[in-house]
Amino acid sequence: MSSHSFDLVVLGGGSAGYAAALRAAELGRSVALVEQDRLGGTCLHRGCVPTKALLHTAEVADGVRHAAAVGVRASLDGIDAAAARAWREKVVAGKHRGLTSLIRSRGITVVDGRGTLTSSAERPAVAVGDDLFVADDVVVATGAVSRSIPGLALGGRILDSEAALALDEVPERAIVLGGGVIGVEFASAWRSLGAEVTIVEALDHLIANEDPSSRAALEKAYRRRGITLELGARVSEVSAGADSVSLTFERDGSSSTLDADVVLAAVGRAPVTDGLGLEAAGARTERGFVVVDEALRTTAPHVWAVGDIVAGPQLAHRGFRHGIFVAETIAGEAPSPLDDALFPRVTYSSPEVASVGLTEPQAIAAHGAERVVAREVPLAGNAKSEIVSAGSPVRGGFAKVVALDGGPILGVHLVGDRVGELITEGQLAVAWEARADDLAPLIHAHPTQSEALGEAFLALAGSPLHTT
């Protein structure tokens, strides 16, 4: 077996892995990046980027559908799903070329193949075929894959998100199994593209981790859009035939059956840690996730874990931050501590849902109901929100801010068209522990949707301008 020595070996080339590799190279380390598929990982090729491209196609379709509301004569003659898919793939290919060029320009050695952890004397190593890549430190960043439910075999008309993206036609009838972020995004896109959509969710709410106000607003909006919600429903059987698929669920002691062209299994993602040699190398796992300390060190010396294999919110930008954090820690720097609550969350549905920090119930649980205050400002009175949602059956939304009474902002929650673009301001407010009276004097440009967030800060400070 041939041996190669580096300062750092990164196992996995997704958002977390390539961020670690780029930052380490920037800090003067020699780096090998091992990837068995394509640089960019799930987010670039099968997740974040292509799904948002799909959602943009859906947004354009809705824009044409509602064009008359703003004085434009237009008609929607149909959806060319194959052309939309080709465009998505073109976007992805361009981003992949750019990332590949960037990695090479930093002098990072890219190793094609499946890697497994091993050891060489006192140093950790990664074996790839007949080659051994020995390093001072190894970062494991192997990401996650789609989950299914027991007894549900993927294939044919039973899809995971990757298979759904590969469709060359829009299903006429679709059942989405799961009401988390992936499920509601596909439901939103397919509905805008003309499908009849039903979401079947075992919990009592969509996007259950979000603030109660946000999930209630999304459920109301989806029903208004004609998306059927079967909440608190547990799947008992899925049966696929040549031309259709049926799903049976149980709720409140009764059974119901739905028929559709496809079923999308969107019940979450599982960490990719099996077969990596983690346990043999001394890195402990729990429920498939790698156990780490606050600095993302595993229980194996000089082996680190980042991204979706670390328990917590599965967000590409969380993995990206993990990668940078570990590279800087290895280099002897002192990066800011990690806090999962400070990673912004966006559901790119119609309407969008965006949040950062604590929900109102979480804040009350942490600090007591008597100390927590919340203000919710509707977008209905916001001029820019009315403009961008003209003609849409989904209108309004809100900006909600949760804070300690007289103290710092604890959480920001937004619902409405394009509100994901506003959440960075909320992140700054929460991360810097800003108080409402610090933020109230800062005037937002008019007309913008951000004015609603400014109004919420004014309301918390006791001086609302447009609300009571």
C-alpha cells in the first residue's frame, strides 16, 4: 500500500468537508480531500441547489398565473418539466465547475474514491483503495442520506427527494410523506406546477420545530392553496402498481386510503457513518451520529467530525461553519464558539418560513413566562409585501420577535414571500444579544419588507409606529 502524508485529510467533499479543506489550505496546511462522488456533495448536486431551482420554476409559473393582477397579459400553456430539469442541471454543473476550480487553485489534493479511517503509527489515516493518506488530523464530513420508514421500499413510484428531482414530468397527483422542510418544499413546488398534493404527517403540525405561529400560518396558507393536509396520521401500508400508488394511514382509530401517481418519502435524513471504520479508530457513535465535544473533536485522537453526521439541525450552512471552525481550531486559532440556535433556518416554500434563535415556547421554558415578551407584526400592512404577492392566494404573513422583557432578543420568526432574505438581520440581533431599544432607532428603507421587522423592534421597545 502506497503512503502519502498531509497535514490534514478531509473525508467527504460536501459543504462541511470542502469548507474545512479550503480554510485549512488558506491557513497554510497541506490538504487531501477524499470524495467518492462529486465535490459539493448532496447540497450542490441533489439537495439545496436543485430544489431551490425547482422552487424558482414554480415561482415563475405562479407569477405567470397571477400576471393579470399587475396588468400583464400572460397565459400558462404548461410546464416543460424536462426543460426545467435540464436548466437545474446546468445551474448545478456550473457551480460544480466553479468549486472544482477553486479547490484546485488552493493546492488541495482531491482523491477520488471511498475512504475509511485507519491508523498509521501515532497518526490517523484514511485508506482509499491501495493508497493510505496519513495526516496530523482527519476531518470526517460524510453527510447524510434520505431516510425511509420501516417496510417502505424506495423505487418505482415511491420516491426519495433525489428521484423526485430526476422526474421529467410533473405528477398529476402526489402524496408527500412527511411535513418537515423537504416535504413542504416539494409540496409547494408541485402544487405551483399544477399537481394535486396531499401531505401525510405523523405529527400534529407541519415544520414541527418552528414557532407555533409560523407553523399555523404555513398550514393555513397551504390549505388556501389547495394542498390537502393529513396531520396526526400514521402510515400503515403503501402499495405501488404499474400506473399508480396507494397509501393507507390510520388516525383516531380509523383507516383511510389515498391514491396518487407518486409517493415522496420525505421523513428526514440519516447520517452516513456506517462502514467508515469510526469505531475501530476509537470514534464513538450514538444512533448513527458521531459523538463530539464542543470543539467537534471525536473520541479518537486527532479525528474530528463536522456537518450532518453531528447531531443537530441538518443545514448546509451549519456544516460549512463546522468546517471552518475545525480548520481554525486545528491551526491554533480561537474561533467563536458554535451554537446551533444561531444558525438561521429557511423553508423555501410559498410562503417562506424563516427563523433564528428560540421559539416562544422554548424561550418560556428557558426563562419563565413572566420574563418573555413577543411581538408579531403582520405583513398585510407592508407595501412591498403587498406588491410582491399581488394576485397570489397566499398573502400576508408576519414578523415576530421574541425577547426577554427589557432584555436581549432571543428569537426572530418570519412568514411571507421572500422573507428568507431578511433572516440575516434577525441572526445579527440574536447573536449580538441586541435589545429592542438598541434596534428601534435604526430605520429600514422604504418600501421594503424589512420594515415589518423594524416595526416589531419598535413595538418591543414600546414605540410602535404603524401597529398598536
